[in-house]
Amino acid sequence: MGAAVALGDDLRRARPGLTLDNWQCASNVKWSFQHLDAVVPTTPIVRGAGPAAALPPDPRWCTADVAAIVIPQPNGSELTVADVLAATDTDGWMVTRQGCVVAEEYCGEMTASTRHMLMSVSKSLVGAVAGALVDGQALQPDAPVSAYVPVLADTGYAGATVRHLLDMRSGVRFSEDYLDPASEVRLLEEAIDWTPRRREHGPRTMYDFLCTLTQNRPHGGPFEYRSGETDVLGWVCEAAARQPMPQLMSSVLWAPLGAAHDALIGIDSVGTGMFDGGICATLSDLVRFGCMLANHGVSLTGQRVLSAAWIDDTLRGGPDSREAFAASSTVTLMPDGMYRNQLWFPYAGSDVLLCLGIHGQLIYINRPAGVVAAKLSSWPEPQDAWKLFTTLRALDTIAVRVGFPFP
């Protein structure tokens, strides 16, 4: 395990008792999510030399006013926004209206410049990179993934298309059970040295692991949430652009977005990024990303990042996207929802978009209200339906109160 052992020594000096075996445990996530570069190797996603997109304050609201908004609960009780934030292990949250900040708060040691682990919010960033490549005609959604990465023709992804990856509808076997150490999502972490190696002869890199995946049903069937889909998508994007993801994401997304800070991405032993969940970014830069999506692909600096056609495709979905979502074996608790281009639609229609990550990472985009919010958290457990949907209910209520038309 060589370098990983040495890294573990550095890790224990940074935070006594922390190891690769326990950095994602409940008692450590608050610290490790804000210090990923002390846990695993990382590389920067550079913001570029341009000015950061401005996020001026909205003079009609302050954080205390928004925190005091009352959220009715399904059981008839009431919680304030502040109650919800306290009950959902919040590290930082921000709400904007038409690009102006109506609430912003950091908890504990987190600050405005802290780069926090995004978990699967990373998937939405990779999806945007894919969209930029489609816009530039370097990537074709209906093309087979093996057209870009020929070695995938000998794996479970044989016959799968880029569209199948974007919408998580391949037929590849991949368990997303975070509590099962033998699930594929955890074996992937072992391959990239995010956990100690338990298999002596297992894959040693991200791409080696992806080549071991097998097919267990036809491609193009129901939606099934699988992190491996995004990792293959990232591989395909790198091959199509002939550029590593950190540099690619910087040039087509992070710099034109007007990000204020460099992001980070965790990498494996050969420098491949952890595309499905390894990006770390500041809270305000997540809001900038959300505002770009809300503004039909145009950043707060006025620069077009994604085409109107890509955004329209995302909002519209495919002809059977909602049927595929409804037929999913994944427990989403979103009966009218949809998944498209690495983004979640929790309700019927396309008014609300979400970027979601385990342990409570979220970007919320309410298009009619002009409201974009982000919340970074350190839930002790990877998934918690009450915390997710209570947060979503709070953001929906905030959007009604602070969004257009202004009361």
C-alpha cells in the first residue's frame, strides 16, 4: 500500500486517531469533509484568472429573517428554518434570489473559503462538463461509450451509450449500498485507496475497477442510481476532450462560471479523479453553479457556459425519463420525479432541480422563484430521508417567501 501508508501517517498527525479506515465514520466526517486534502491525494480544479462572479447582498432580507421562517411539518408541528438547519448537521448554507444573497451562514470551523467535500454533487459538475462537450460536438450522447474508450467494449458497458451514463440507465451491475463493505460503491473506494485494501489482488486504479463491472440487464431500462456511471462518464469525457478532468473542468466550467476559489478533486494512484463524489468546493461557488443552471446556462458573469439546447434537454427529459424513474429499484421517495443529465427533479415538471450528495450535500434551484440555495452538511450516516426531505421542505418554503413575486 506504500504511499497510502505514508499518507496515513500524515493523516494521524493532522487529526490524531484518523485513518483511512475511519475518516468517513460519524465522529470524523465534520472534520474530514473540510480537509479532504489531508486524507487522500488531491489536485486542483483551477478557477482561472478572471474576476469572480459577484454575489451581492439583497437589502430586503438578512440571514436572521430567513432563519426565522416557519416550516409546517407533515405531522402538524412547526419548525423554523433555524431548527431545520440545527437538526440536519449543517456546516454552511446560502440562499440567493436572482443572484443576490438573502442568507449566508457558516457553522463550526467552516468559513467562506473552506472547500467542503461535495460527495455526489460532484456528479452534476461532471454532467455539466459532458454538456459542454456535447455543445462543442466533441461528445455525442447517442454514441456508444466504447467509441471513446475502446477498452469498455470488453466490459459490462459494451453496447451502452453516453446517454445511458448521463441518465444512469445502463444495465451494469453496481450496488450503491453504502453500509455494505462488499458493495461496488465501497470496492471502488478500495481500488482508489480511499479505504484500506482488503483484497490482495483487487483493482489498483479507478479505471481498472470500472473494467471489472458486468452487465446484468439490458441497457436503457429503468433508472438505477449507481456512482460507477458517473466515473465512466468522466472517463469518456477525458477521452473525448483528450484532457484530464481537472484541466477540462477548469476550462469549460469552473473558469467561465466565475468561481471565486479553486476546487479540489481526490485522485487515485495514477492521478485519475474520483468523478462521482471526490470534488471539494466552497459554498458560494456551488451557488454560482446553481445560478448558471437557473439562468439557462449563462453564468453570473454573463458568459454562456452551457447551451440553451442542453438546458432545454435537461429540463424536458427524454420521452420516457419519468417512466424509467418511476420503475426504478432505487428508493428515491420522489414519486413524480426524474433524473436527467446527472441532475434530480424531485417533483412533476421542471420547476425545481437538485444536485444531491450523501451526508447532506445539496444545491437547490427553484426556477420560477429565481431562488438558488446550497447547503453543505456532515450527517453522521450517508442517507437520512427525514433530513433530506425536511431540508427540501424548508427550501421550498423559503422560495415562496423570498422569491418572485416579492411579497
